[in-house]
Amino acid sequence: MDDSLRELYQEVILDHSRHPHHYGALEGASHVGEGYNPLCGDRVKIYLTVDSGGRITNITFEGKGCAISQASASLMTDALIGRTAAEAERLMGGFLHLVKGEEAGGLADEDRERLEAMAGVSAFPMRVKCATLAWHTMKSALEGGDAAKSE
């Protein structure tokens, strides 16, 4: 990766961490999950509204942590609105490969472009958990059922 591209990706991460998309509690969420990374103290709470057809109609997050964890959560929310739970899980798999520096062949070009800013995390193995915290929390929320059971 050349230096100008690396700088652009760093700017994307900093922008998403300073001005996160879809930040805040979501009233009436059907699914809620909480995640914590004890290695660095990152915390995230994911709120989802999933319709009867299994499609994510809204997703927000709250949390505190490093720029990578907050940017990743923000990018994730952008990527998942309108997706089914199965599509979200496939996207998560591709994202996990991407941040580990592995071939992420399952990602569509549009998704790869959207998430590529996080690929540089693979150079810092200790930061992979920061980048994946929101994604694992989202998956846990989807598997956990409704908000009343998750809280």
C-alpha cells in the first residue's frame, strides 16, 4: 500500500471515530448486544431493529474506545442497514479476513471499497480485536434474540 493511500485510510478512520455514523441508543431496538475488549478497555453496545423478514432496518451503536474500534463500528453500521442477518454474517466474515490481512474473496467490490480503510489494521495484530469488537457484538446481538432478553 502506497503512502498516499495509507494516509487517506487513516483520515477515513479518524473521521469516523470523531464523527461516527449512527451513534446513540435506538429506541425500540429488537436486538441489543454489548461487547468489551479487556485488553484495551474498548466497549460497544449495538442496537438493531430487524424486521419480520430478517432484514436489518436500523442499527446504531454507543461506546468508548480507541479510534479503530469506534471507526469500525461506524463503518459497520453504514454497511449493514438494509441487509439480512445472513448477508451481515457473510460481510462480517469478509471483514474479519480483511483486517487479518487474509484474502477476503467473499466481499463484493462495493463492500470492499467501503471497508478497505480498515485493512491496514492487519499490520498491528494487537489492534485486530479493536477492529472486530463491534462486528462480534453485532453477531451476538442477532443471535441473542430481542432486547428484553439481551439486557
